Amino acid sequence: MDSANGPEVALGTSLQPGSLAQVVRRIADEVAGPASGQVDLEARFPEQALTALKSEHLLGALVPSNLGGLGATIRDMATACETLAQRCASTGLIYAMHQIQVHCLIRHSRHNALLRHYLTQLSEQQLLLASATTESGVGGDVRTSLCSVVLEGDTFLLEKSAPVISYGVNADAILVTARRAPDAASGDQVLVLCTRDGTSLKPTATWDTLGFRGSCSEGYQLRARGPAAYVLPDSFALISALTMLPTSHILWTAVWLGIATDAVNRARAYLRAESRKQPGRMPPGALRLAQAVSSLQTMRATLQDALQEYESTMDDPDALSAMGFALRMNNLKIAGARLVVEIVSEAMHVIGIAGYRRDSRYSVERHLRDAYGAGLMISNDRIYGANAAMLLVAKDA
Amino acid sequence: MRDEIRSIVQRHGRLGVDMSSLSDEADLYDAGLSSHASINLMLALEEHFDLEFPERLLRRRTFESVAAIQSAIEELSSARTSSP
């Protein structure tokens, strides 16, 4: 990287505070943003942005430095996701989904030398991870699997009908849920690292959607084989509770916060320009902007609160398995997905027709389309259902 | 009490295996106890033993085995009898 164009960051060693955020900001502004229109229009993978992220070693950002990564924190990743999503929500979402998988691998591979080695490979080669947790026929319940791992000596075999694998064909490996064995219960799941060399993907569903079009969340029939050691040692129930659920809700909400923040910034810029044209007169959208900014602050505070709780309990499995924690993380997701639609919609009303247009510098039409994905790609109604069940026994939450 | 707990787990746990094949110490989550089924299990235990699990006990460890459930219930019952 040319230092005249941006700050330099020491890679693979120790991370300078703030430098990661600056590098991500530059990639968002100079690469992800300019490509975002075409990515959305063509519903294509944001290749340029991911290439730029790889060139700055950012796919291994969460990996500890002794395994070749940058040793960044979940808080750093939340900031990065928000920054990327301000310019290209699909890029932000892909980066978030990748880091969620990386975090699961880091935290649940401790006594597995082969998986630890894979993490060093991931850092060295900047490998991209995807996820296949949903399955056709289980009604969207990620904690239930029909497919199962079959072990043949030191090799695992796995076949899964996955209605959605975001950026599946662009990923170097996919973390796949499955029942532990052919005779295991539907909830007795494991998480399996399926690398590209042992995995085939037969397309079964396209991704031509309202928003998050660049996430390329297509459906596939997945067939994989690999070393038995690529079956993560912890149960998926544990991985989900301690890592995947909190990390997902935090990083997804960070992505939506990025969308909302940029929409509000556009509304602000629009109102500033309007009030300069007619000084002394309050533009009609000013009150709505105040409402949007208030909601944005609520959204940001909700994310910070969850982030803080996760950081302080991250190494306490007992606290992370508490029902109250799951409820609060679910509430983060529900609130974030609701608020992003509310805020972007408010911003569009502030801006008016210039926000509704696709060809205006104040356009927030893509923001609005992306925002609806927050409550639909992972159904808010399903999470409300889970919380409603937990509240039958929860006392304080 | 163990038999009562075992029968409630059998009825509400929706395990993939029969309770008779599990020891009191066997991990119920590994046996297929889902988070959804665990809530029904908690409600059934509360009803049957006429008690309420306080928030601090609403965590994975409390319901991970028949033995763990029994110790939680015993703790709550003794607290009840010793209080005025």
C-alpha cells in the first residue's frame, strides 16, 4: 500500500490501535463504495472489495497473532463491519459472516492440531469461509439437522441440501452443520469444516432478491469429504450458544448500523444543502431527521451494550449458556433489524424524491432494500418465537 | 425422585434415544435435548415438583443430566423447607 494514500499497518505482528479501522475505512471508501452499484445491479460477489480486504490480511484479522493473524477483537470486527456496510452492505455482510465462522473455528478448535493448522493457512492464504446452517426440510430451524456425518476411518462424508449458502462458490471452505452420526437425534449436531478441495456444490436456487444482492446467497446440494479431524470437537449446541449466536447478532447488527448510519448521513447532507439555499427557514424534514438520529443512537447503544456483555463474559461458558444471555442477544438482533428499517425509511422521507431516486447523490433506495433483509434473511418472527418460549420460564429478563 | 425426573425427561425432552439407555450422568444435550424441548422440560419439572427455577439456574448446566436436574430440585426444595 502506498503510504501517501493511507496509513500503513504492521501485518501478522501486533496491531496498531486504530490502524485497522483506518485501513478498513480506506477500502470502504475507495474500493467497496465505488463498486457497490454494480454489485447490487448485477447481484454479483463484491470481488474487488474482498480482494482489497485480502491484500490487507483482513480475512485473518480475528486469528491470534501466534497463528499468523492480526489478533483483532470482536469490537474491532464490529467497527469494520459497520464501516464496510456504510459503503456496500453486501461487502459488510460477507465480511461479518466470514468473521463469525472464523470466530467459531478459533474458539472451538483448541485441542485439534489440524484445525489450528487450518487457521494458520487461513491467515497465510487469506481464505474465505462461508456457512451452511439451514437445511431444506427443517423449516428454518438451524438447531435441527436431517443430514448426518458419516465416518469412514479417518474420513468424513457429508451431503446436505442447503437452501442458502451465502457466497458459497466464492468461499474457500464452508462450515456445515449436520447430525453427529446417521443414528443421532436431529438436535445432536456437529459443525464440520468442508474445504473446497473436498467439496462439490450443485446449484439448486438462485439469489435474485430485493436487497443484499451481492451476498449471492444461493442454494446448493453440497457434497463433502475430508479428514475426520475437520469435525469440530465441541457440539454445535455449545458452539452456537457460546460463539455463533452472540457473534452473529453482534456483527450483523453492526452491518445494519452501517446501513442506517450512511442513510442518516445522506439525510443530513441533503438537509444542510437545503437549508443553505434558504437560510433562516427550517427545512420540513428537519424534525424527521431528529427522530432518525434519536433511533440511530438507540441502535448504537443497544449494540454497544451487547458487545460489552459479550466481551466481559466471553471466557465464561456458564454465563454464556444462561437463558438471560440468549434472550438479550436475540433482542439485539430483533431491535437492530427493526430499527434499521425504521431509520432508513425516516431518512428517505427526509430526503424525499432525491432519496427515492436511484440516480441521485442522496439516494437511499438501496439502503432501504438492504434494510429489509435484516428481519427476513434471519426471520425476526422466528426469533420472537424463540424468546416467547424462553420467557415462559425466564424470571428477570 | 430420579424415576420421576427420568419419566418427565422421557415425556418432554424429545430425545433421540430411550431414557432407559441413558445413565443419570449422561449428557442430555448430546442425547438430543434441544433448547426448545428444554423449555418444555423446565415447565413440566416446575409443575410436577411445584417449584420455580430462579434465573441463576436457567442455564445449560442445570439441565445437562438427570443427576444435575435432581441436585437443582433438591437445592430448591431444601431452601423452601428451611425458609419460614
